[in-house]
Amino acid sequence: VMANVDFIARDPVLRKHIEYITIDDGWQHAYGDWEANYKFPSGMEGLAKKIRKKGFKPGLWFAPFIVEEHATIADWHDGMLAKGDKGIPGLPFQCMKRNGFILDPAAEPSKKFLTDLFSRYRRWGYAYFKLDFVRHAQNAVFNAGKRLPKGKLMQDAFALIRRAVGKDAHLLGCN
């Protein structure tokens, strides 16, 4: 990442036109465990500082509503997982040979988790958040123990993340 940042910073054309440096999928331990893996020894806070020092704004990729089977949330916080038609969490997410549960953005523990997560990364200087696989939040039958309108579920989830990152950060929702 920093080799690319250094190259962009030295190139007069790129330097003039690039404002954000966004780290995509692969920085985290697992979907649901949003901490830096071994490839980022200075952690995500340290990386944000390095990017800002070069004059750019750091951005970060998340799949905020996906929880892989081996993520801590799946093992210890199943009350944060959306439920299927039998009232238990299922594995409705499948992509690139990954399986996952769905984080229930309407559950109170999940709301706190998302607020704390995005507030922390915003405090560390991240100003752009790419939120991927967001449509999968709508795969659950039950959210917070009831059937919720899918549009309202997404609206509320994005409003919560927006409050956590503030009005001046950029959010990109995709998929």
C-alpha cells in the first residue's frame, strides 16, 4: 500500500488528481473481525497516519453486514446475527468460496458494534468507507426478532453508520 502511495505522491499528474487512498478487501482478519491482519503490522490506525502524512485521505473497505463462520461474532455473539425462517442464524452469504452469516443491523448489540466500529475508524482518520455486499443484509427473514421492511432496515443501518462517521466522510454502498 505504501509503495503505491509513494509512487502516486511522486507522480505530478497522479498527485494532482488523487485525493483518497482506499484499502480494499484483505486487510481484516475475517468478515466480521474488522482488525488489521498480519499484513498490516502498524495496524489500520498507523496506516491511516502514514497515508495522511503523504497528503492523502485514507479510505477503507468493509462488508459491514457479513460475518464469516470463524469470526468472533459468530462464535461468541450470535444475538447479533440475523435469523432465518426457523428463527436461527443461517449461512445465506456465499461469495468467492466464503460463507457467512448476516449481521442483524436492527439488533441493539449490532447497532452498538457498528457505531463503535465506524466511529473508531473515523477517529483514526479514515474519510472514505466502501461498504460492500450490503444487499445481503436483506437476506434475513427476521431482524431484531421481527419481520422488518427491507428498505427501512437498510435506511436505518446506513443512517447509523452515517452518524458514526459524520457528515464529512464519504460512504459508498455497493452490491
